[in-house]
Amino acid sequence: MAAVTVEITRRAVLMRPSPASSATGGAEKVPLTAFDRASTDGYIPAVFAWDALAAPGNDAVVAGLLAAVARYPHLAGRMAVDGGGRKCLHLNEAGVLVVEATADVDLADALAHGGVSAHANELYPEADKERADEPLFQVQLTRYRCGGLVIGTVCQHLVADGQSMSFFYTAWAAAVRTGAATLPPPFTDRAAMAVPHSPPAPAFDHQNTEFRRESSRPYPVLPMDRIKNLSVHFPEEFIAGLKARGGGRRCSTFQCLLAHVWKKITAARDLAPDELTHVRVAVNCRGRAVPPVPADSFGNMVLWAFPRMRAGELLSSSYAAVVGAIRDAVARVDADYIQSFVDFGEVGGQELESTAATPGTAFCPDLEVDSWLGFKFHDLDFGGGPPCAFLPPDLPLEGLIIFVPSCLAKGGVDVFMALHDEHVDPFKQICYSMD
């Protein structure tokens, strides 16, 4: 289809004072936890679409946004530096950026012909972490000719991980539906998410896992035009077949799909049989810590597991064996490991550098996977119904994979990934084969 014109009509930084700040009158500076410091220092986009029948009005969306942000004060703050020279969060209620825009096509046509994907990067604000006083949370409301709405957000990852943001999005939708009448306060005590021993006693090598030494060997960087984005839909019936091969009831959707995609990408890459390949798997630590942290705790609390196999072994192993390798690696991120990480964050010094990758990084022969399978898209109902589509932005890292529950097909999963352009066609030819 022809190029879509997105025109910005309004741009403003908005804020409604939170109940807590109104009572205290303070502007607290909150230190980054070890989990924050290990995460990506950059803005993460998320883009959702509602057709005209389900789309709320802009005024209602903005009012609900401000009501929700008042209960999540970190989102309205700014990055700052504390007295020791470390980055911190300044809860100064400086506000969130709201952009309103229009698109000169019907949303259904754009979705059907790939037009939305072609201009997806125009559907959320272009944040710059180096810009002074940059809002930590930014929203763009793009109204299509038909009345359909796309809401694109970016959030600084040092503020919150995916689970935290899923709770926030749900609260935002509830605020619009109910006029902010029923908004339970989230758990926002970040210090309680990372309590070190006294004295701290790290027992594992976190310097070479969650953080990077100067001597660490980096992955190569590709020209961005060699990294191609693609999506694959796996229907519920296909996933059931994978589960049957992966161990039945003991095999989760995430485990069986990761085993399958890991196998197929490895085959498409044509790796040497003795080459080691691993997957960097994000692991939510809230329920694994002792004591456990509330599921709605707002911040970062993710570490990573690293299932490893040689390429030849991976391709020749049964699905059950690969699922077992994934499960065993994830199980090693247990309460002892999490406490050791928290303790290391207390003694590791301010020079710690996250192992999060920069744009253009090529993970081959490895992969990195994030799962949004716990994100309940049906809860993103502003009053007229859930979104009709999740629109992935360009993934800038070769080998990055995101699992997202399908908005359209119950039980299905959409897998978004970025691969080297030489590996795309071989992957497409085998991605539905279980051989």
C-alpha cells in the first residue's frame, strides 16, 4: 500500500500529583537496585491497536493515564545522579509525555496490507536517554481515518520490567473503564525487592554473567540492513503437538516453543555440529526469591538462565531433552542465586556495566528470548474491548525473539524475531516442521 502519513497534532508533558506526594510534599531520590543496573539502559517500545468499535476517546485515555501514573510515581520521575555519582530515580512528578497524532488511512487496511508494520516506528515517541529532563514514560495516541486507535508507548527499562509494565497497562485500562474508581495501589517499595545480607556474601560469578568486564568478548555488530524482522504465528493445535513431544503436562507453552524455535534457527544458521549455542532466557525472580516479592511489585526483578547445547546435539535431541535442558537452566536461578546477585550488587561497585546488547549486535550462534506470554491482552480493555493487534517495533538485535499471546487466535502464540538476512528463508522453510 502507499506510504502512510502520520501527523502529530499535540505534544505535551502532563502530570496529576500522586496521593503520596500530596501528603508528604517530597521529591525522593530512589537508588537503582542491582536488578535495575543489570537491565537495559534504554527505552522499550510497546504498540497496541484497537479497531473503531473498541477504541476509546483520546480524552478518556489521557485522563485514565494520569490517574494510573499518580499511583506509579516512578513513571512520572526523571533519571538523576545521587551524591555518590550513581544513577538514580528522582520522583519529582515531572510528568509523562503525551503525543497525539493522526494517520491518513483506515486501520483495517493498514493491518491487512502490512502498512502499520511499515510505519510502526512512527507510532511511538522517539525517546533519547541522553536528552536532559527526558520523560521516563511516553505515550503516543494515533487516530486512524476510520476511528481506530493505536497506542504506542516507550518506557525507560531502568524503571520497570515487562511484568511491572503489564500491571501498569492493566491499571491504566481499568482507570479508563471505571473513571479511576477502582485502582488498587501497586507495591512500589523497590528497596524490598533487593535486600542484601549483612555483610553481603555473593556466592556466584555475577561479574561475568549479569555484568560485563572490560575483557569480555563482545558479539559482532552487523549493518542494520542485514538484520531482518519476521513474525511467525503458531496456532494452538501446533503448540499442543509440541507439548506432546516435549513431555506432555510438564511442558509449558514457553518451554516447548523455545525448544522448537531454538532447533529451527540453529538449523537455518547451519552451525557446525560441535559449535556451542545458548539462549539467554529472561527469568522473573519475584516468586523465586525468599521471601517472595509480590507479583505486582513495580521495578525490575529479572535475571537470566543460559541453557547450552552443541548444535549437533541440539538438532539430534528429542524435544523432551531440549525442554529438559531449558528447564534445568531456569531452575538454577533459585533463591540462593537471586540472593547472591543482590549481595553482589551491594559490593560490585559503581562501574558495573550491564551485559544488555546494543543495536546491531548479532547473537549468532546464540539467541535471546523474552516472553510476554503472561501478559493478558484481554485485560487491556478501555471499555470497548481488548486490542485487535500487538504491533512489534523493529527488533535491532540479530537473534532476539519475543513470544506474545495472539490477540486474534485463542491459545495461539505470535513469535517475533530478528535474524541475519541469510537465515530468514531457510528458517521459513522449516519453521512448521517437527522433524
